[in-house]
Amino acid sequence: MEKEKINEIVGSAFIAKELYSIDPGSTNGGIVRFKDNKYESWPLKKMKDFNELCDFWKYQAEITSLPLVALEMINTYNSDTENIGRMHRLNKLKDHYVELRSALKLAKINFIEVQPRSWQKTLNISIPGEDYQIKKERYKDIAKDMFPTEKIVGWNADAYLIIEFLRTKLKYDQRWILNKLKKYQPSKKLF
């Protein structure tokens, strides 16, 4: 990569003044912002449609100086195809994930996509083969321990943990941020 390009990307990644994390569940997901050593969270279930997501992120882009967003990715595995109900839920979740990505792009906000296993491994909280409901309760308890002054509930627990992951990466592994950053690029005119 050219030195100028690296410096340009480094500028937006390393001087991010506000960090956001998104757990993309449409009914049980949330957004957390870290700014000036304070946290704020919003439930995604209150944003009823794509237009509300776009409005939220456009507003954040207007009031925010140099934001950086970590968006948790949605994955499916071969074993998921065996359970039709699970596949249906995952497909709905993927649709919501695509809407979130699109809203960030429309708002011209830089973001990174984070694999669930990546943030869980970095925070050293993953237990292979653990039951989903037990894992969610355990993660909520971990988030309550990490953020004792915040109101941690089911819809925002993972987003708080993803913020901690992002802060850890910014402190100790900035190259990872550079490699993952989806930097806003204005589109070229077609005509």
C-alpha cells in the first residue's frame, strides 16, 4: 500500500473520537457508543425499518467527530441447514445485517466487520460447544462485571463486549483495524 494511503487510513482509525459497536439482532440487538469515557446504548428493536436505521446513522454522522463502528458479522454454517426454523431466523438476521451495513454506508461512516469468534477470543470469553442460552447469560454477566456502572441487559450485553474488544484492538493491535476498515469512498460518477 502507498505511504499516503496508509497515513490517510491511519488518520481515521487512530484518531476516532467516538466508538460504536453493533450487535445486529433486530429484536434482541443493540448499539453502544463510547465517547468521552461515557457509554450510551440504543435497542435496535425500536428502529422499526430501514429508514429509521438510516436516520439514526445520518444523525450520528452529523453530531459525531470521526466515528468508528464495529459491526458484528452474521454467519451460517452447514449444520444450520438441518434446522429450517434456525435457517429462517438466520436469514432474517442476515437481512437486518445488510440493512445496517447499508445505513452505515449511506451515512458515510467508517466501519469494521467483526466475526463473533474474533471478539470473543480476543476477550478470552469463548467456550467451544457451549449452549447458546447459557452463553448469552454468561456474556451478560461478564458485561455487568466489566461495566458495573452501566445498565446491562440482554439486548446490549454483546454490544458492550464488542466495544471493549474494539478498544483493546485500538490499543494493542491497530494493524488489525487498518486491515478490516471499510472506509467510506465517494462513488465515481458514471456519466
